[in-house]
Amino acid sequence: MRNQAGRRSRARAWKPWLLLAAALVIALTLAACGSSSRAGGGSDSSSGSSSTTADSGSSTTATASSRCGEVPNIPVQDPDGVVASLPRATQALYSGYPGPVRRSPWATSRPVPGPWKIGLSNLAANSAFETNLFRGMDEAFAEAKREGLVTGSLQRAILPDQATETPAQQIAGYQAMIRNGVQGVIMTPLAGPAIAPAITAAGKQGVPTVILGNTNPSDYAIADNPLNIAGGTAATIRAMGGKGNIVIVRGLAGAPAETYGYTQIMDEVKACPDLHVVGTINGNWNNATAKTAMQQFLASHPQKIDGVLQNGIMGQGVIQAFQQVGRTVPPVSMVGGQAGDLSYFADNLSKGYNTGGSAYNGVQQAYSAMRVLLNTLAGRQPRVTDIPIQATVVTRDNVRSFVPPGATLNTLGDPLGSPATFSPQSYLDPFFNRRGGASHL
């Protein structure tokens, strides 16, 4: 999903900030994010707004849909029955969630005396989403500091290079922050299972870790996981009429979130007997890599390609590949949509171009995660190990609202979107035992 390599709480209610920022893949993306990637999972909303709410509503007990072009309604894995104890509309947010949702040990935690020392453990930046995530973390931390909630500076343990980063490096940096007295950590894990023992050890010392765009097997992790694959994929399939030859573009090999994202895509493809997968390539959740891989595929596959499905922030590279080899650009899934691919969508609406996608940006993800962490430190007691955040599905009806002014296909940047409407405190409240608290961010 969305931001792509290995993408893979509670203080007083945050005061929403209106910020302009541009995702994934799935996270995808970024943004897609089971455990160790950079993006999230699946949304079935087609609203033009990027706001997320968790009002009361109907229960989700249906099984997966078998109708082509629809988002499957898949019951969540709820071994502790904790999801079933949530408001019915909140339960609905977990449909198709990647992995079991467990009762959080933080559900009985006490407030940690503040102000708090906060740390960030993250992969090397390889996209606009990650760059904006870092910016958003700095901005959210600064606002929390003005409110007297945090102290010092945001501690960082950022892996140095995507090509050489290893789980061992991340574990070492994370453990060093814990030894230095950090009281809470926000993390994008390179490998979820590998980091889990360290998260558990820190948790037993009273240090919570919020996981960005992923799940994690440690009970002491709190996943803040934007879901954006299923809805965007379904919208793309509908734009194709549910038929034709398609290529699947996968993200970072081995990342649990990548596996989840691929599984979600294939579940929807299997519901469409007239869709034919003619190739699967790896784009590494990186537009340059996706572009090269797609060019190589097209060079040896002259047959018509009717659509491309990808699981996070690789739409731009895929479109550029078709253009460079002189082929007609088919509907390309814009899951974890970025400024470049979304601008192409908007600019070509008048020519009949149609597809689907999803959009949220790094600043939104940063604020959401910081809210969850501050709520937890304030003793508001998260009830679950995983909090699903619904990213807006992008369609022809709302795509222009996500495109930054002046953006073109070649623009590198996140989509527009405000952290004020992306998992605000009112959205988060049902996931915690206690409401009301110390933050107005």
C-alpha cells in the first residue's frame, strides 16, 4: 500500500488542524498496511469528503460478497470478542481487517504522568508520503508541546537507506530510545514479527507503541491502520465494466501488509469471472521501480491491457510506463493516490478516462497516530489492538478535490487532505474506554 517499503493512546481530545498535504499504498499503502508495511487496507466509502466518523449503525455479520465490483463484507477475526463489544457502526469498520483484533492490555492502563517524551521509529523515506509523514509528526509534536503534553524534541530512529535497512537496525534504534527514557513510540515497522518481541518488552515497562499503517502480532502494539485497498480496487473494477485483461502490481516483497493488500485485490478479482490476470509484477511500493517493471512487462506482452490493479502509491509510475511505450493508458487503480496519478485522472475526465482509488496523506497519518498515542498515555485505555481508519475512496465524482493546484502527472507529492477530518477525536472515541482527556490538538 502506500508508502511502501515494509509498510507496514489517548490524551485529551485533539483540536483538529486544517492542513494541506498530499499517500500509499496502500498503503499503502501504504499504503495495506498485517504488519510491516507503509500503507493500509480497504474502504467502501465513496464520499467526496476525507472525513472519518464512527457513529452508531448496523452490525456487520455478513460473509464475503461474491458480486463483481463490490467490496467484500468479510467478518473480522475477533478471538477475544472485543470487536463485538464495540458500537455496531464501529464493528462495521473492521470488515476484511488483515488479521485478528485482540483485547488490548492498555485497556486497564493508568495515566502516565506528563509531559511525555515521544519517539518516532521509521523506515527510510522513499516517497512524498513518508516525507510528509515526517513533517506531520514534527507539526503534531510541536502543537502537543505548546499544550504542555510533551517535552524535549521528537526523538528519532530513522533507518538510513531503503536498499540496506534491516529489522535488526530498527530493533536496535527502537531499544535505544526506550533505554533513553522515551515514554511512547510511533513506528512504521520494517518487519512486524521481528519487532514484536521488542514492542512487548517495552509495553511491559509501560511504554506503548503505535503502529503506522500496519498490524503487529504484539498485544502491546496499537495499530493505527488506514484501510484503502478494497474500496479503491472495487471502483477500478467497476470502471472497467468488470472484464478484461489485467496486470497486478505488488508492493514490497515479504511485507505482511503487502501480502494483505494482494490478497484483498485477488479476492475481488476472483468475484469477476470475466477478469483475466495476464501478469503480476513487483513495484516495491515505489513509482520508479513500478515504472521500470511495467515497461519491461509491456515490451514482452503486446496484447491489450484493460486495467492495472496495484496496492499502494504506484499509479504514477504505471501510467508513465504506458505513455513511454506508446500504449493507451487503461484504468489504473489509484489506491494510495498521489498528486501525480490523481491529476492524470482529473485531467483526463473530459476524454472519458475513468478509474478508482483512495487517498490520504502523510500529515493526516501523523496526526492520527499522535492522537492515538496521546490518548493512551493519558490513560484513556484503548480497548483493541487495532484501530481501522477509513480512507476516502476516489472516483470520477470527487477526484478533483484531492489534486493540489498546478499538479501534473509528473508531480511528486501527496494528495490534498486535512488532518482535522482524518480520524478526529470523535472517530477515535469508540475505540477507548474513557472519553475526554488532556489534549486539544
